[in-house]
Amino acid sequence: MQSTTDKILNTATECFFQHGYDTANISMVSRYAGISRVTIHKQFKSKEVLFRAVVEQHFQQHNILLNSYSRSESDFWQETYELIIQRCEGLFNDVSSSLVRANLLHAGQAFCKDLIQSEEALIKKNIQARIEKEIAENRLTLVRVNLSAEALAETLHFAPFGITVSVSNQDNVVFVKNLLSVFKASTLPL
């Protein structure tokens, strides 16, 4: 059975995804969830706090993959590709309306910037640790690219986002795969 908090968060996610941040409100979540506004307000003091909780829940669910990634001994490039694709999909990609998605992205930047920055720092830290492990195992070198492990981690984390949020009609997943193939080829030990 779903806890009250989970029911509120799941219903809030549906309301935000269908109606956008500006239109959705605690009364709407209350009606859809069948939970009183008072109960919702006791757990989430405002719509902003509820929205932040939805974003935090998304990050927590996807950090399971990040934990697996950081402990793995498998193919660095394949796992980094999978991590980046999963991260590029983002929280709002399943939103069908481009106007609602734009509204949610704006709300995310306005109300969740600290959460997003913390999440990005965690991702970069984990990619950097994997790069350093690959270098120590002599499976990767940064000599030809003249980058530090930190700089490569940041590049691997941010470069694909520009591709995946572009308006190109091309297959963005293929672009990310191609980009990582170039990085892989340029970092193979001699």
C-alpha cells in the first residue's frame, strides 16, 4: 500500500506534468489524490515545497543508477553512455505539451537550482572517480586530450545536454554515442 506522502508526491507529479507549475496547486492535488489540503499542507508548506519534493524524489530514484555506476568495474564508456542518456532524459521529458514542459523547466530553475547544482556536482564527482580509476588501471589516458580527470568529467556530463535539448530532428542518442566514441578513441592508452 502506498504511503500518504508517496500518494501526494505521485499525484503532484501528475498534476504538474499535466497542467504545469503555474496552473497546478495544492487544491488540485488534494482533489486528485483524495487527501485533504490540510494533510498536504502539514507535509508540504507550499506549492513550491511540494514541487521541490517532486524533483528531489526524481533525483533519489535515479541515484540508484549513479550508485551502481560508481561501484562498477564494467566497461567505463558503455556505462558512462548509459548514465548520460538516462540523465539527459530528465524529469520532464515525458510531458507531452511543450508549453507545460517549458513552464516546468522554468520552475525547476527558479525553485530547485540548489538541488540541480548538487545533483550535477554528485554526477561529475562520480564520473571523475571512474575516470581516475580507469587511469589507475591503465585503461584510459588523458595525455592526448590534455585534460584533467575533473575537466573530462565536466565535459562528459555537460556536452551531451546541449545535444539532447536541441531542436534538431536528428536522433540525439546517436549524437551522444558518437561524441563518446570520439572521447573514447582519444583517451585510449598508447
